[in-house]
Amino acid sequence: MHLVHGEASFHLATPELDLDITARGGHLAPVVFHLPGRDVSPYALAPWEPAEFPEIPPLLSVLRGDFLCVPFGGQVDGPPHGESANRDWSLLAVDRRSLHLVMDAGGHFEKILSTRAGQHAVYCEHRVSNLDGDFNYGNHPVLDLSGLPEHAGRVTVSPFRWASVFPGAFSNPAAGESQALAEGSRFTDLREVQLAGGGITDLTKYPARHGNDDLVMMVNEAATPEQPFAWSAVVLDGYVWFSLKNPADFPATMFWLSNGGRTAAPWNSRHVGRLGVEEVCSYFSNGVDLSRQDLLAPEGIPTTRHFKSDQVVSLKTIQAVAAVNFGAVSRILPAGDDAVTLLGESGASVTVPVSWKFLF
């Protein structure tokens, strides 16, 4: 292990990428992808180091990149986003293409990060066992767009059948926090979302709405033979970061639009231009107690999954990058078994090697 941004981390180096993952909390970042002619590093690191705030939960002290949340959200009887995002992970195995970590706290968790030759992708599998009952969960990638001009990043997701701004105050005015979006407002198009003060805003362009933190959730359409996976995509400066998932495992995508809306420590209004692209089975960012109330059942939307202690549940995502020269991604489709085609809103496209059947 070595220190990365003040935290002990495991390292994996391949010709396609270098990645680090913290022992505490299992947070994945940075990941430096070696694209032809340039390196890119899309994942966010908190604008503070862990030693600055030793008294806060490890989740916030370590905060970076992607991490597993079981259960998801703030908890009545446990740390935010669960023990899996806060406790220590141990290295079980390593080889030239993968890291295999493990932890036991409220359940048995295995984290396997693997790579494939010629692919600029991280294959992420979480195996969950020794857990009994209904739980919400999610992967929690946070990207750093703070170096981009306003509205320069382009953010899109696969087709969704239901979408809403967080119902209630996501940012707490009593703590000096602020949000821009209208609480609980429904929308059918990311380009037309209601603002709290009236009017609409376009969530496909980011950074935006400086001085606010907001949360929205989109429930993906079910898989079809033509579109077997769901996707999220963020175009930065000449490249795209994208995530693929099985929508049966992660029914919804949440955007945490964190652009300086939190003024208390450790945020101090400096967590800006960050974008959480969170793949979840949850009732927004609420804890497991509220997710268990099944408030979206009338819409046919699951907010928990039933786990059995004697069964292993495998939760998989693929997070990848590719060079692009178009605006927002409009579609991501299979191109055979070991590649996907990303279509841009301009009509241009790029096909990149990604073994998407890993998800199934």
C-alpha cells in the first residue's frame, strides 16, 4: 500500500490504466486512463485530506471516486452509506489485471476490480453474502468537472420511465446550505427541470447553478434485446466517461450535482463542479428505513432488494472512458459481444472495446 491524497491505498497498474483504491472505505480514485496520446483522470478527490477532519465519518474524510454503499444513504443505526463505505477492506488477492478485496461488517463483502487487455475500462464486481433482509444499495462514482468552463460538460443517461428531483430539502438552509431545483418536481427530459425560483434548467450541461447542491433520480427503462444494458455518460474535455449496468440490479441512476451548496465543514463551499453518477436500488439518498417503506411501489419501482444470508448476490458495473469529438452521448449500444458504440448528438459515433456481457 501507499499514501494517496493522505489515505493508504492499494494500487493496480496496467498498460491501459493506473488505479488506486483506499483500504479504508474502499474508495476507488484516482484512476488514470492511458488513452492514445493523453492521460485522463475523471474521478474526484475531496478538496481536503483525511487528516484535516479526523472526527467525521470515514466516508466524508476519505471521500473520492467510486465506492459501494450497503445500505445506501444516511442511516439511523450506522454510518452514512453503510459500513461498506467506511470500514477497512483487506487485500485477498492481486494479479497483473485485478485486485480482490474483502471486508466483514454487517455482512460479507467482496470487491473485485479487474481490467482487460486493450480496454480502457474498470470491471467492478461486488459480491454480497451473509446479509439477511431488505436493503437498499448502490455504486457511488463522483466525477470532477471543476476544471471545465460552465456548461462545458455534457451529461446523459439511457431512457428513463420516471424521474424526480429529491422530494424535500436535499440541502438544509438551517445549516447554510442551498439548492436550486424545485423540491419533488417530476420531469421527463433532463433538459427541462423546474427551478425552485421558477423557470427551468438543463441538467445535461454541467457545471451549472453555482452555490447549490441538488439531487435527482431517474428510473431506467427495462432491458430489451436491442438495449440489454442501461448507461450513464459524461463528456468532459475531448473524452467521455461512461458506466454500464444491468437495470435489474440497479433500477435507477441518481445525479448528485454538488457545486458549492454546502458551507459547513468539511465542505466549506469548496466542493464545486463535482457530479455523482450513482447507480442505485434505493429511495433517493434516504436510508434503508425509508427505502423499506416501498414508497414507489405504485409506480412499479423497487427501492430495496431481498438478501438471504446463505446466498451470494453479485452486483456488477463497467466504468470506462473513450476519446470523443462530439457533444452529449445520445445512445450506447452493443457492437457485438466485446464492443459498444457511443452515438453523439451530432450524429458522430465511436466504437470502443468493452466486454459488456460481463454484466450478466
